[in-house]
Amino acid sequence: MFLQVNDLKVEFSTEDGVLTAVDGLSFSLERGRTLAVVGESGSGKTATILAIMGLHDANTRISGSIHLDGQQIVGARASTLRRLRGERVAMIFQDPLTAMHPYHRIGAQITEAYRTHHKSSAGQAANRALELLDRVGLADPRRCFNSYPHELSGGMRQRAMIAMALVCSPDLLIADEPTTALDVTIQAQILELLSDLQKEFNSATILVTHDLGVVAELADDVVVLYGGKAAETGNVRDIFYRTGHPYTHGLLASIPRLDQPRYRLDAIPGSPPSLTDMPSGCRFNPRCLFASTVTDDLCNSKAPPLKAIAPGHFVSCHLDSERQKIADRLAAQPEHGEHS
């Protein structure tokens, strides 16, 4: 397995106490596959990818293990992490305008990234940068090379950011909400570009998003996070068509649909939990419509383990015996459509 995350825990010290942003998360990823990490704001998505990138500061407590092609990242030296970043792991940030340096031209920033990890002349680095700018579909690579970030449109900046991430041909590419600020047409182009580039470079990809439409388009496997824990994991068809967790049902019910004449969007009741004051038992139980159906008040008293409900499909929920009845009930409601 190329990327293996086991029992990852990320904690921050705050004035309100210790904040556990990620709590016992495990997943794996092979080359050539895309893993989508989804969930509401505060679910632990960003803390997870920053741990993989080795970008948390020294005051953050990280335990568990993250192995990248056998290389342990948790506890690694700063020099080791600097070597891995860019060369083996790269990240496409959500907002290129803030991620790129405003005082340096695009070409200078891409060539700096390349020369940091390769012994090359300025001319060789410039040629590599122009090659990548052309590969990501920019109509005039040289003009983009000589432009400042603010001189480009949002779609052009995002393509330039992708070129910067790929300049060293990384083995693992992390895309953090890569289409959030783009219009629908540009989003489709960027998604198609990411898919094509993954096939070309045979890279492993982690896609962090709240957009389940993007997940359906790009992902092979999915991790659904809630309150820093995995609520459900599985391949993309399991998540969309054999959904096992009420939280995942809620996320799917909030997606607009075009295949039904009447469709009501249903919001998940309540708010995400405070990471400094988690509910007892199942973290989703205060918002779950089915917690009262579970016997012995398990949802309020005991945290559910992540258990397999099918090969490769894991769910953290006490609703095992009632799951099929609940799935059938949700599917029978015309305003929800068929999610199970």
C-alpha cells in the first residue's frame, strides 16, 4: 500500500482546553487511485491533510502513524519533511491567490519549486515550468510564466497552481477544495484535467471536498468524517448507493437532483459538535433521526466501532440490525429519491 494512515490523532492546545481535530483515523491509498475525504466544516479534513504534508507546527500533538511508501511521516525530522514535500507529496490549495506569493511572478515560483529538489540550471527549470503550464491547458504559457498571480483569472490561477504542484512529478497529490471558487464550466475542465494528469503520472490523489458531485466524478474511494472520526468508508458506489450511516444519508439528501420533478433538500438538523466538548457515545447522536430506535441507549453511552457491513465497506454506527429497514424507509420517501 502506497499511503497507510493508522490511528492518526491530531490535538491542539487552546485556551478552552485540548482540541482533538482528528481522533483515531485510519485509511489507505494505492497509486493510481483517488480517495475523497468529505465532511462538514470542522470534521477534521484539513487537519488530516496537513498531518500528511507535515505542515503542523511544533505545538501540535500528533500520534499514530503515516507511512508514505514505507517512509514514516509522524515524528520525522524537518529536513526529511522538506525533502518529501514537493518531491514526493504536493498540494493544490483551495485559493491560489492567497497560496501563491503576490510579489513574485508565476514562473519564478514554479522554477523555485523545481530547483529546490533538482540540480538544474535556471534555463532547464524554466523549460520544465513552461512545459507544465502548457500541459495544464493554459493557452499562452509564456504570458502566464511572466505574470503575477493577480493578473490571471481564477481558472488560470488554479491551473498554474496545479502546474506548480506537478512540476516535480509527485507520487501523492492532495487537492484541497480545488474547484470551490470556480464557475461550473471551469470546474468541469479542472476536474477533467486532474483525472487526465493522474492517469499520466500514475499518482495517488487525496481529494478534500464538501461537494459530493465532485466526489462522484473523480473518486474511487471515500472517507466520510464527522467530529474527527470516520463515520463511513468504502468505494464510491457503496457510499452513494449502499449508504450505511445516517450522516452520509443526510449529506446525500442535501444534494440538488435533476432527475426528479419534485425534490426537497433536507438539511441535517443541529450543528456539528464542538471539538472541545464532544457528545458522549456516538458523536452524531444529537443530530441523528434514528438514535432513539437503538436499544439500551447505546447511541448516548457507547462510541460505535468502525465495523464492516460488506467487503471494504465500513460504518461506525449502532444501527446494524435496523440498517436495512432505515435504508428502505429513506428510499421510499419520494422527496429523498433513491440513495440506498
